[in-house]
Amino acid sequence: MRERQITLDETDWKILETLQDNARSTFTEIGQIVGLTAPAVRERIRRMEDEELIAGYRPVINYNVLGRPLHALISLKYKSTSRAAERSEFSQLGLFKDIPGVLRSWLVPGDTECVIEAVTATMKELDAILVELNRLGFLTVTYMVLEDTGERNCRKL
């Protein structure tokens, strides 16, 4: 765990928001938005990267274009008699990497052990994922994502 924390001012928050809207924005473009010179923006971004606040830059994939319009969040709970319940929770994340359509997973506290995100072309493919999860020893609750609101902006804490 990190022992130190980074302190952000209003300009830093605006830079983060701008990067989340478009990570390809130039330092000059960001500077025009936040009222700083390009070198000043570059220095602030470099500081946030060095402090590991900005951990990377990634594309946002539109899975509809890939023919996978069904987007689901699946809550997993161990079956009480399952061998999976005997495994370490940290080993569970590796179970899902080879299941087609599963994008990522999160360990969560409470009654649910894990939540996974999946995208599929058809309900039949989604059912196949659920069957495989059941075979691995999980009970599932599925939440279909009807519309992505696009809310990816950071919020000032």
C-alpha cells in the first residue's frame, strides 16, 4: 500500500477530466482548456504519472462494432458444496481468462465473491458463459447493461 498521497488542485482535476474525455489531447489543447502553457501541462501530467495516479492510457472499445451488442455484469457466488469455495479468492480471477466473451473481473466484498464483465453476440453465447461458470462451481446473477451512459469522467474527491 502507498504510504504517501498526491494532492491535486482544481487544475489537476480539470487535466484528468480532459484526459479521460480524450487521452490523445495534446499538451497545447489541454493547456487551452485549463489556462496553462503546454510545458506546464506536461509537467503536471508527468508528476501524476510518476506518482502512479495516471496508470496508463487505454482505448475504449465499442463492442457493438465487433458484433457483440449484449453487455452483461455477472455476480458470482460460490455454491455451498463447491470445490471452488475451497480455493483462495485471489486464484479465482485466473479462472475466467479463457472463457470467450469475458472481458474482466473484480473481487468484491460481501455476499458476492466476484463480478465479471462479459460481451456476447447472442443470448446463446451468454448462456454458454453462465453454464461454464456453473460448471466451475458458481451461482450467478446476471445484470444486462441496456445502455452505456458514457460516464467515465473522474470526479473530484
